[in-house]
Amino acid sequence: RGIVITIGVGIVLQGIIAVLWGTDAYPLPSFSGDAPVHIGGATLPSQAVWVIGIAAAVMVALNVFYRYSYAGKLFRASSINPFAAKLIGIRPSTMSTMSFVLSGALGALAGIIIAPIALTQYNAGLSLGIKGFVACIIGGIGNPVGVAVGGLLLGILEAFSTGLLSSAYKDAIAFVLLLAFLFLRPAGLFGALKSGRR
């Protein structure tokens, strides 16, 4: 029910934004200017360095939070076994609400750092959300490291398809990978390995 409500609210907000600000894409300035960064033989937009650095810092911070903090352990207990967590005094519904708020804050942060690259448009979140879902499927749902690896793999394949084929095929790569993993390896790369299957 929560997912359906989230999708519905998102559609309503998209309509409101389209009415207020129109359907045109708006660029945002990069954090450190438009000069590209040269790393080895590769040239990257300066904003891409910010995206990589902030994403890595957030993943490390989340890993430390979930593993070593008291609140992080409450989150993990509620996720692994809600019934047992309730028996020892944890409220899974409260932890679920807090998790929803945390995911929204991280989504807002992701939107801020990616906007100078992907532009800002009323429906920009839809394609990015689909790609995030594909990254989860590739890496294995419930495995944070797998999701990060899945996102990197998807990004690399999109970059190669843009350079070798055409930018028109970039978005199709996500759907091809989604169908391939759903049919051939639905547990994802790390999910299948974790369960002992080859």
C-alpha cells in the first residue's frame, strides 16, 4: 500500500510542478565550475567527481551507522525479524517510518548532486528511479554492496553504449538488463552467491 501511495503522490507532484514551472529542462550550475577534470586518459565533468565522492561518503557513513550505532542496530533488527524485534520492545512501524524519512533525505541529496548533470525537469525522477530499481535487481535486493556494484555496472554499460553505439540506446540498456536478470538471475549477482547457488 505504501508503494502505491508513494507512486500516486509522485504523479500528483509531477503534475503540480509541470503546471507551475512548465515542462522544460533547466540546468543547474556545477558545484565547482564547468572545467573538466582529467584523470589519467579520461576526462570527467567536475560534477561527476562530486557525485562519486559524495556517493562513496554516504555509503561508508550508512555502513558505519547500520553496523555500529544503536539506532542502526534497531533498523537492522526490525528489517531482519520484525516479530522478534517487537518482542524486545522495538516498534517496527516506527523504524519503518524513520527509514522512509531517511530514504527521502538521501533521495533529495542525490537529486541535488545529480541535477547539474541530468538537468532538472518535472519528470526527471522517473527514469532515475527506474535505473535505481534496476541497480537493486542487478546487485541483489537487500545487499547494499551489491546495489552499489549494480549501479556502477549499469553506469559503465550505459557509458560504453553511448560511446560505441548511440546515446539513443542509453536508456534501453537499463530495461534490457532488468529483463535479463529477472529471467536469468532474479536473485541478482550477490543474492545468488549469498544463497550458495552458482
